[in-house]
Amino acid sequence: TLRKPISQSSMADWASKNLNMHTQGIFRRRISISNMLSWNGGSIKKPMLITSNRTIKKEACEMFKLVQSYMGDRQTRMDRNHVALVTVTKCWSMQGLRDELYIQLIRQTTDNMCYRSLAWGWELMAISLAFFSPSPKFQSYLEGYIYRHLDSDEKIAQHIKELVDLKNKKITKSRKKRKQNTEDEGLPISTYAKYCYRKLHKVAVTGGKKGLRKPTVEEITHARNAILTPSLFGSSLEEIMLRQQDMYPGNKLPWVQTQLSQQVLALGGEQTEGIFRIPGDIDEVNALKLQVDQWRIPNSLSDPNIPASLLKLWYRELEEPVIPQQFYQECISNYENPDAAVAVVQLLPELNRLVLCYLIHFLQIFAQPSNVGRTKMDVNNLAMVMAPNCLRCQSDDPRVIFENTRKEMSFLRMLIVHLDTSFIKGLV
């Protein structure tokens, strides 16, 4: 559930307390907040946000030039992919720069008279949200800004026209040309905003890119492409099935689910101690995720923990859990009743039922006594590691979460032990 973003007045109040007010001219007059948060064609001599960190102060000014370069407002010898990579890597490596980047992007996408530059600014924001989240302190402000652009295309086009008219009151051919270009240069801003809004909520929970390996050009390209082509991770089951319609029209199950499950088994996962409990190398998991999103499974895999970790991530990141939220209460109410637990499964929407039954059938392989002896993962362990990926407690109360966690595990255990999944064999 999306909470209502903070109001415009609250955003202004936040800005007045946190912006590092700049000055101009020989008398060092303070620039107003509205000017501080409007597009700037020049450079900045100090960060946008208040900080005492000397490194951040220096890097923030250099980063502003990178933002301008990506948006086409400053000349550079680097291509835009490389500019994005340098920018994202700086912020990914240095947490103190992240809010600074987002406030700089807010500034450069406000009162921007060039639609192409505006679109590229939003694109860079979308790319950045694939790698790191803003701080909790800044999240509400960024959320409020994005929210106000969810349905704003006509207003933006009109605002750009008014800004251009102010700058050049004479109706010239060049202005007509600019007006025509507003439709051709980049996607509608609302497309970027809707993507950023969803991505912001997800990255606030997941925390962005993990591991020790720095971002790569491939990851930058993938993050940009995801704006129009949703990832197989973090989407809804319906979106995933729609995406695979052209490539695998006859499949009843998500390709990503069946392929990763088969990879775990092909690499001997059912004979691997601690499978699903011991995480695979995070950088290897990230690399595999990138390839799976391009419908490729590499032949070089050797550790079953890699696809096992990615499979858990896929279940966990689904936009709505495998067992939809409206069935949650029924699940935890019947955590000790085998018949009632199985009955809940039959009530699920067809796609969810098939996906859940495939998962349970998969886990039943690992629950066989001959495999438990090797993996040390009995039915209780399997239920413990998989339940959080299938059911999501919506409560914020730690006591409720703790109590429900036990019931979620017990419910999944009931399914592993009692659900008949024989019909799923051979289904793809």
C-alpha cells in the first residue's frame, strides 16, 4: 500500500531546513529556495545539501557537472553510458553523496526549458534508483517530488512553452522547432515518474545493489532498459507471463521460475549441504540476475547456491507475493490444519496456484529423507527459509510479525507435507 506523500508545504519546510543556501554576486546575496531548486546552466561551488564532510563537499560539485553532462547541458568527451557509470559508482561507493545526487536531479528537472534534457534527467534518476535508495530522511521529499509528476505531461509541456515565451517573446522558427521536438525527444515524463515511484518503494526495502563489485556498464544499460521493459524481478506474475508470451507462448509457468529451479537440481542442489540457507556469492548472483533478465542461463555455473539464492530473490521480489495478500489471514489462521491449508491453495487465482504448486513440488524433492541426510535441510528448515518469500505480513507491530512468522512457517510446512503436487510434473 502506497502512503500519501508529504504535502507541498512540508516539502518546502524540509528544503528550508536542509538546503545549503547558495549566494551570488559581489554582495553574496542568498539565492531563494525556488531558485536553488530550479534548473541551472552553470556550475555550483558547494553542495546542495548541508554537510560537514570535506570529501562530500568536493565530490558534490564534480557530480553536478556529471549530471549536466548526462542531461546534455554540458559538453563532455565521455558517452552518456560512461557518465552514468561514473555518477552511479560515486554514489554507490559513497553513501553521503546519494541524497545530494537526487536533490541535484530534482533541481535540474525543475523549470528546465529543454525537453530532451528534462527527459534525460529523469532517466538518470530512474537508473540511480536501481542501485541505491535515498536516506530515510530524504525519501519522503523525493517521493513527494516524483508523485507530483505521475500525471503531469500536459502541464510540463505548457510550462516549458511559458518559460520559452518568457525568454523569447518573439515567435520564431527556432521556437516552433523546439515545440515540435518536445514530443520526439524522450518518453513522456509521467512514464519516467511512474517507474521511479515504483522503484523508489522497492529500493527503500531492498537497499539497492549489494556485493563488492562496482556497478558495470551492462548494469547501467539494463537499468535504463528496465524503464520500458520491466524486469523479470520485482514485477507481477501477470506482467512476467505477458513478457514471455512471444518467446514461450505455450508455457503455463514463469520461465524464470522453472529455469532457475532446474538449474539448482542440475547442479546437485538436492545433495548440497545448507542449500537455500547458505547464500551464494552476492556478486555471482547479481551477474546471473543480469543474464536471466536477458533470457539467458550461462553454462559456466558450478555452485547450486547461486541459482538457489536468485530463485529465492525472485519469489521475494514479486510485486505481490505468490500467495496474494487477501489470502494471508486465512493462511495463518489454518497453520495447524492440513485440510484447511490445502483448501486455501485451491482458492488461489489459477496462475498463483500453479506457481505455488510448482514451488511446493520443488521443495518436496528436498524434503525426501535421502536428500535431507545430505542437505541437513529438513521440512522445518525448508519452510523457515521459504515462508518469508511466499507470505508477507503487513503489520508494523514487532510482536505481530514475530507471532505470524511462526505461523507462516507452519503453514508452508503443512503444504510441503500434505499438498498433492503430482499433477505439476512435466509442466512448464
